[in-house]
Amino acid sequence: MLHDLFQNQEPVLRFFAGLVYYTLGLILILQSRGHSRLRLARSLPWLAGFGFLHALYEWSAVLLPTGLAGGGEAVDLLRMGRAMVLALAFLCLFEFGADIVAPLGPRWQQLRLAGLALFMAWGGGAFLLGIAAPVPLDAWSRWMEVGARWLLGLPGGLLAAYALRRHTFHLLIPLARPHIVNMLRMAGLAIAAYSLLAGLVGPALPIAPFDRWNEEALQGLLGFPFFLLRSLVGIILVGGMLRALEIFEIELSNRLGTLEEAQILASERERMSRELHDRTLQMIYGAGLLVRNVQAQAEPSTAAALNPVIRLLDQAVGSLREILQELPSRPAMASLTDGIERIIREYGLPALVDVATDWQIPPDAQLPPAQLRHILAIVSEALSNVVRHARARQVRITAALRDGRLQIQIADDGRGFGPEVRPGIGLRNMEERARLLSGRLEIQSRPGAGTVVILEVPWLGIRREDLHRPLRGGQSQSEEEGRSAPGGP
């Protein structure tokens, strides 16, 4: 009675099973169109494609018992189409896992080609089976479905489960809350369970072990259609991914908050620097001049008593100069490459985009603090725009020396912009800093073609080893610079 009940309701159950995977695809494809730059978000279209294709596979089964309007030929074509759709769904699942683990190294990147190779092998096997051993299309479609499950479904599901787990515990834990990590873990386990249920169990074939280990046999053992068990796993996968998508909202909120804090901190440092230079330092220096004038006109005993006051004022001026040199600049930055790499780490770019750097300058080269500060501010603003607006997948940062000039280039493959876009405050600040450096700032962009920011300034750098190179008279360069520094504020 239970078997008859499920058999009579199979079209409704098939529709429900397809709806589960269609919901999965719809949720993920909507999220993949968001503003997140996490690698997981960029890989979600593959998992969404798996959901849509698997839904189509389940829904097409509803048409098989009806025979369609075209009779037996239409049913045979539908069986062939179902086998192809199922293989494509498994290919999407395989590519989802391969895309997540691709940044781990060149060996992992080859998995993308491995998925296509397995799909081509499956297609070639289907063609050869139809040519070398002509069989009825019903039997042919069963062979092809079993081949797709073993060749693509099982390894693709296991790879996707492993990739999701590794990505969660190595990159997403710093961003995610514990319940999101648990949801992603549950989703990974659901994919692993699906790979076993879908990869190992298929239609019956007249050879061992498929004559005993198949959907029909397990349905008789369980009392209900086996595809319902896979649908239950699909429901767990949908629930886990739906809750886990909250990580993209957290990531965006954290990223914007970090950028706002950095901008506020930079603005406050600039303001404090101006206040100390334009007011405090000038007043202390003026007070020192007044004391010296009084000392020059006072009696010798009084003039001698003013010497400690003058020394304290000179020390205060020297301390303020040191503070003014360190305040606007980023701490502990010894070189241009160190500064840019620090910015890359602060923004967490490797987790958002593929970052490539090309340093064609001496690795130990030093820049004057003022020049370095302006250059890093321009680079920081450019990378901030990449994170917030570009929606890029890759960004390449190049620093090179050409004809005595330093050229820095930041290129991304994002959405770009057209000439109608008006420059904002950030772009105007970049142009102003480039002008202060006696340099040139050029921005090349087209809609859909990415953006290239080119900064070119005079090269004022020296090698670190040259800082202590002896000059004429036996003094090092750093000592000479310290001795010849101007005495005014």
C-alpha cells in the first residue's frame, strides 16, 4: 500500500524534489550578483547552476510516464536529454569545488581542467557505446546516467564538500560568527552525503553490482522512492546555505567600517599635523626667539639664568618636529614595497580578489617620508575604490623605474566607468597629492573593461645600504643629512 501510494503521487513528489534544487539555485544566483568580493561569492554561480540543472532533471521525469505527444521517439529523446542534463549538473558541482580551491596553488588549478576532461570522457563514452554496441535508447540512457554519477557526481560532490569545508575553516572564520560556520559545515556535510547518494546509486543495469545496488532495489527496501532521500539532503543544503549567506552582509559591513575608520584616522592625523605645525610649533619657536632677545639685552647673571629655558624650548621644537614627521605616515614603513604590501594586508585583499604584484624597483629602496606618505595615500585610495566599487576579480599592482621616474600602476578587471562619471573627493585628493609630488596621475577606464590607475613621480629613492655609505669627510649620508637639516620650524 505504501509503495502504491508513493507511485501514484510520484509526479507531485518529483515536482517537489525539483523545487528544492530550484530554490537552491535561485537563492545562490541572487547572492552572486551582490557586492561581495569573497571567493565563495564568486564560486556560487557554479552551485546555482547545479541547482537549476538538477531541478530540470527531476521535473523532466514527470513527463516520462505520459509518453508525451510524440510517442516513443519523444520519450527516448527525453531520456537522452535527462542524462545530458544530469551530467552537466554534476559538472557544475565539480567546478564549484575546483573554483574554491584554485587559489591554493597551480596543482589545484588543474582541477578545473580535470572536470572538463571527465565530462569529455563521459561524452566520448556515450558516443562510442552508441556506435560500437547499439542498444535501445532506454538502456543507453541508463548506462549514461550511471556513468555520469560515478564519473562526475561522486568525485564532484566530494571535491565540493572538501573545498567548502577548507574555505570555511581557513578563510571565513575571521569574518563569520560561530552559527554561520556551523551552517557552512552542515552544508558541506550535506554535499558530501549527496555525492554518496547520487554518485553511488542509479538506475538498474544487467551487471553486478548495479543489478542489486540500484534505485529500484532500494525503493523496495525503503518503501519510498529513493530520490526523496536525495531531496531531503537537498533541503538540508538549502537551509544551511540560506543561513550561511549572512556572512556576505557581515563581510560588507566590516569592510565598509574598516574603510571608514581608516579615512577618519587619516583625516584626524592630517588635522593634528596641521594644528601642531601651524600653531603650536610656531608659538614655541616664537617664544624661543623672544627669550633670546631678552637674553641679549639682560644682565649677564640674568642671561645665564635664561639658558635652561632656551634649552627646554629647543628640545620642545625638536620633539614636535619628530612627531610631525611620524604622525601622518604609517608606522614602521621602511620602503615603498613594504608600505603597499601592508595596505594589501590591512584591506584583506587576498580574500576578496586575486592580487598580483610586480616590483621592478630595488627591494631595499627607501623613499623620503613625505613622498612615501603621499604615494601610499594614493595607492590606498585606489585599492579602496577597487574594494568598494570595482567588483573586480583580479587586481595587479606594478611599481617600476623608467627614465629616472617611478611609475606605479594599479589595474583591475572590474566593471569600470564611463566619462560621464564625475570625480569624487577621493579622486580629487589623489590628483592633488600627485601635483604636490610634481607627478602625473592618469586614470583609464571603460564600462565593463576595468580600470587602470597610473601614477608617475620623480624617483627620489635610495638603497637602504646607501643610507650609511661614507661621504666626504668620513661622515655617513644619514649623519650629513641630520647635520644639514634646517633649524627653523
